[in-house]
Amino acid sequence: MSKKITGVYKLIATPEEKSVKIKHLDSIKMDKNTVLRDTLVDSFYISDERKIYADVYACNVTNFYLVQNKKQPLYCFIVKYYKQLQKRELGRLYLNFNINDNIKSEKEFLNKKINGIFSLNMTIDNIDTILDEDMNSFKDQEDIINTIKTFLTKEAIQSFFIDIADKSDSDREKECGVEYSNAIPPVVTYVRNDQ
């Protein structure tokens, strides 16, 4: 299996405009089994009481994806639920940038500002829902994260994810039994035999 040199890029929102600039991050050797990881930039609680939180990732894209797709991911907010012995993913929000310009090559992406629109999608149980097809522009990365954070911490959205967490608990009880659903991890004591 041969590895190809692949460019890794990140889209950066242009302040106060509906446009992005593309930044080259690295060039790596990849084959079809290589997974490109995104960059963790923040994490926050949606519901501290229920241990529902979101990890925020800046999305990295390859040169192949960049040239072949008009819809590019900027950020991914992965909503998770933590309970005793496990974490469960409840859903994902994607802030995307939909390119309006007609660009055909990798070089064209790097040499100019790209125009388009921001959109927000939510994916739960492999069902994708468009939440906003044409979002406003942003000041910077902090403004993007705070805008989505404000949305995710609204009472109605908290209730929505709490309902999904309750369903997750119910599924866990069916799968593992009632006793295991609220299990406390065992305390393990190690005894040294060399004395």
C-alpha cells in the first residue's frame, strides 16, 4: 500500500466577513487507512449537573477534500455524556463554510480570500439536520465558540440533550441490567508479594 504526500489545511474565518482564508498546516504521508485528527481547542459543560459537555475541535482537511467539496467544516462540537464507567456521544454540531467562489485548484485556495456562507448542522444518530443555512459573520475563533456555546447552553437545548442522555441510560439498563446502570467502579487494592 503506497502512501501519498497529502497537504493538511485549516479554514480560518475572516473577521466580520462571510469569507475564509485557508492555512496550510502540514504535509504528511497518508494511505487510505490513515485518519486525520482534528485539533481540540476548547471544552465546556452544557449541563454540569448531568455531566453533559461539549468538546470543540478545529477541523483539519486534506488537499483532496478541499478541492472536491464546496462544503467545508470549520469546527465540530461533539456533545458527550459522562456517567460512571463510560462516556457516550449524544450528538455533533458542525459549523461549515459553503464556498460560493468557483475554485478549481489547490493553489487558488491559498492565494485569496474565499467567499461563501456559514451554516450550522446537527447530527444525532446519523441523522443530519440543518439548524441555520446562512449564519452571520464572526469576529474570531473565540466569537465562533461563544456563539455556539450560547446556543448549546440555552435551557431548551439543555433539556433536549438531557432527554437524549436519559434515553442513553435507559438503553444502558436494557443492555447491561439495572444493577450496572448506576454502578460505582470497584476499589482495587494491590498486594505486593515480594515482602
